[in-house]
Amino acid sequence: MKKLTVMALIACMAFSAVACGSSTTQTTDDSAAAADETTEAPAEESTDAAEEETEASDTASSDKTWVIAMDTVFRPFEFTDENGDFVGIDVDILNAVAADQGFNIEIQSLGWDAAVAAVQAGQADALMAGASITEERQASGWIFSDSYYDSSQIFTVKSDSDIASFEDLEGKTVAVKNGTEGAKFANSLMEEYGFSVDVYEDSPTMYQAVVLGQADACVEDKPIMADSIKTGGLDLKIVEGMESDPAPYGMAIMNEANQELLDMFNAGLADIKANGTYDEIIATYLGE
């Protein structure tokens, strides 16, 4: 009986050991499965979150409105027409490029100095106002698009003036617009030809200074001056031969974070040049 009892106890212990071993293995398998599910679930949630974040980012990008600062009167590149609409070569090119590339714009007509200041302060994203692409501006932080027009700087005088060359400017006064290539051109000749320079805030005031005899000549972008004389009936004339080498115009940003805008502008500009829209715009205002 003792032997039977001992044998029974041994058998029971063996059975318990086997049963406990199965239970531990099963528990481990269940834990691994649960761990896998726990690992996979956050991954799915993370993927979904990433997709939602990307979609939100794309939506934010497509909904962005780019603020473009312009001059107020720089005819024929920007001006207000008889209907009160803000129009011009710059305006039409910008609108055509934005339509081609599918981005939104808000044009702010501020005047040259205020437009430059707005972009520098981050209140506007870019400047498009017949801004000449120069090494000096690039060195000071201006980042330009591809050129959309080339223009020279020209001296203009009253219709009855006998000024016909740079030498005739000795002792005279030349009017310029602040911060422009015309001002730079005049200043580069001032000492050589012995004239003084007066600075004005906008083109119309500068023109009137010459018309009223407050200045003997002014310097302006050639297409702007030609259009102003033609459409404004100004008692002025361009002095042929008294001009600079042509320089390209470009859109300018002053924050590298806005490079996307320049890239879209360059792509759209290439497209409207290829499909003839650009030529139509230029012909509308300059007859070229």
C-alpha cells in the first residue's frame, strides 16, 4: 500500500508538472500575440497620423496666399487705369503666372520705398515693381527670379531744353527717384559731369520737378518714361544716347523661406513665354 501510495503521488506530481508547463507556454504565446498587437496598433495610428499631417500640410500650402508688394505709379508696369483697376505689365504677368501655377496672390500697391520695406520686414512675401537685378542688391540679401524684362535708364529733359549730352549737364540739377537704378546711374555720372542730384519719392513728382523747372533733367527707366510722355501729355523729351546699358527686371524675395514662390514664378514665366501670353501682355502696353 505504501508503494502504491508513493507511485500515485509520483504520477500526480508528473501530471502537475506537465500541466503547469503547458499553461506557461500558452501564457507566453498569448503575451507575444498581445505584444504584437500592441506594437502594430500604434504603428497603424502613427501611419494614419502622418498621412493626416501630410494632407494638412498640402492643404495649408495650396491655401496660402502670397502677398506681393508693388509700386503705386510705375506706368506701364503698374498703375491705376480709368476704371480704377490696378493694371500693368507687372500685374498682368503676375496674374498670368499665378493662374498657370495655381497659387493665390494678394497685390499691395504701396509705393517703391514702402514696398521694399514691407518685404524686408516680412509684411509682404515678394517685391515686383520693375526691380532691376543687380549684384549690389543680391549682395545685400535680395533673391531674384529669372528676368521678365530688360530696361535701360534714360535721361529726360523739357521739350525746349538744349541739353543733348552728358557734358551739357554741368552745373545743372538732375531729379531721381529714391533707391532706384536711375538714381544709381545719375550718381555714377555726377562727379564726372559736374551736376547735382535731387531725390524724389515717386515718378510723377520727379517728372513735375523737371516740367516746373525745379530740375533740369530726370532719370527713369526707358519704357516707363516713353509711356509717361505718350499717355500723360508731359512737356518732356527723352535724350537719345544719354542712357545706361539694359538691365533685367525680376521679382525679388528677401527671405529664403519664400523660395517656393520664386520657383513657381520661374516655372510659370517660362510657360507664358512659351504659349504666347507673355508677348500679348508686352504688346498690350508697349506695342512690341
